Amino acid sequence: MTYTGDVHVGGPADVRELPGLVLSKIAVGPYDNNAYLLRCRATGEQILIDAAADADVLLDLIGADGIEAVITTHSHGDHWQALGAVVAATGATTMAGRYDADDIPVATDVVIDDGDVIVCGALSLKAIHLVGHTPGSIALLYDDPEGQPHLFTGDCLFPGGVGKTAGPEDFASLYGGVVAKVFDVLPDETWVYPGHGNDTTVGRERGALDEWAARGW
């Protein structure tokens, strides 16, 4: 079946088959969070992005092969409720942005800075630090050498706008970061995988940037 990214809590994962990567998206928890399992085709190694909730569901998705690491996109509680249980069951390395790590109650083994490259088998993910939703939010870019880029944005970018911010200063920071580090450098075909809800693309959102700036959210 063709990947759509349309998932719901209690339903199956939606699986996307890329040349070097198998990507599984699943919805979990009371806040309808998205979790993403990335498996390297060459080696079978796996990384989970956001152990948000429903540890049993995530562990079933991960399967017997286990995972190398869990990357937490940011420190808000709905994105790490299952982290402790998943790590205890798999022994995975924990990773999070440097400026959010202290606010995640499960210890972070590896802190991530802007531009860091995270390797999983033959795959690599580039970290993009975005400030405003939280101080240390991290988006993750998989630049597919055989296709379009794929960007996992946590709660920093959604269909229809940037993530929630506490005030004008935080909004300006997040909006400016998203424009400079996403829209100014990535092509329209870049697929965007957010922390909640449906996917989008950079091109689908690009035309609304001025509207987002004017409304301030």
C-alpha cells in the first residue's frame, strides 16, 4: 500500500519503503503523538524517534531486533512517557538536544547539538536545533541519496504552522529558525514528519510563511 502518514491511536503503523530505509509511523498515547521507527536496510539497525507513550505498542513495533537508540525531539512530557520502559527493555542509547536534556527524567546518554550527525547503520541523520517551542528542540534530516529529503520536526513544524510558543519572542525565534534552517535550504519536495498529526511537505507550506508571520503563531 502507498504510504500516506495517516495514522490513529490504536491503529497499525504506516510503513514507507525507501531505497535505504524502512520508516514506520505509529500514533500513541492520549495526545495522539507520532513515533517513528527507522530501520537501515543494509544492516537492520534501528532508531526510534520519540518514545512518546504506550511502551508495549512501541516494543511490538521494534520487534526482536531491538533498537540502537531513542532520540527524543524535545522535553515536553508527552514525548517521553514510554522512554524509560523502552530503554529498560532494549538497552538503547538515549539521545536528546543539549538544552532540553536536563528536563527529560530519563538520563540522556548522548546530547545533540546543531549540525551533529547521528549514524544508524548506513543511514545518517543531521540534527537541526530549533529554539522556541522548547530551548533544545531537535529536528532530524534524512537526506536520501536516492530521493527526496525527509525531515522529522517534533513539535516545531506542522501542516499549517510552527509549533506552539509561549509568547512573541519565542514565536519569532522558532519562526526565524524554521525559515532559515528549513525553508531557506531544503527543497519543496522535502517530506515533513511532525510530532502529532498528518505529514506535509516544505513546498505545501512555503506559500503560507508570510501569513504565519503576520498572525504570530
